[in-house]
Amino acid sequence: MVLQVLLLMPIRTVMNYQYRHGTSLTVATKTLYQDGGYGRYYAGMGAALFQGESFACVVGVTAFS
């Protein structure tokens, strides 16, 4: 779970930025990097981990019930 978040978080961040601002992939990537370096791509990682674990718990409970 943690590995998935670490690998996919930058893609999610860029995608969310594109959706909100209507920019291309390259513009979004460059803007985010200028805004905070590599750390900017991982902003909100705690919330993503919490959301993922909560989802895994719900799916696990319903899958084995």
C-alpha cells in the first residue's frame, strides 16, 4: 500500500493540477516542480495513505464477511 502511494502520488498530483488549471502535462509538471521541488509532488501523502488504509479496511471487512 505504501509503495503504491509512493510510486503513484506524483502522477495523481500532476493529474489533479491539470484538472484544476486546465494545463498540459509538461506545463503542470514544470509548474509543480518550480513551486516546491520533488516534495511538491508528495504534498498530501498522509491523507492519501489514510484514505488508502481506510478503503483497504472496508474492502477487507466486506470481502471476508
